[in-house]
Amino acid sequence: MRTVSSYGVELRKQNIPIRQTLDIYRSAVSCLIEIYAQIWDELAVIKEPKKRFNTAEH
């Protein structure tokens, strides 16, 4: 499984607790990556991206 991560952020207001939000986001993504790594062999055989996404989601 190839893992690719990319996102951009533009801060317009300085009073937004963005660091806390990003920590929660990163923690959630890390948890999902661990789960998907465990079942990747099952997901990899699904060639249609949308179907693979839906299967992974459930």
C-alpha cells in the first residue's frame, strides 16, 4: 500500500485553535492508516476506486 498525504492550510483569523484541530485530525488519520494497512490485501483486489473506498468505509 502506498501512503500519500498532502493538505494545505491558510489561516485568516489568528484566534482559531488550529493546532488542537490538526492534532485531532492527524490522530484520526494515523488510526485509519493502521486499520487499512491490516486489511489492505482485501481492499487491493477491488479495482474500482469508488467501490474500494466504499468497502473500506464500511
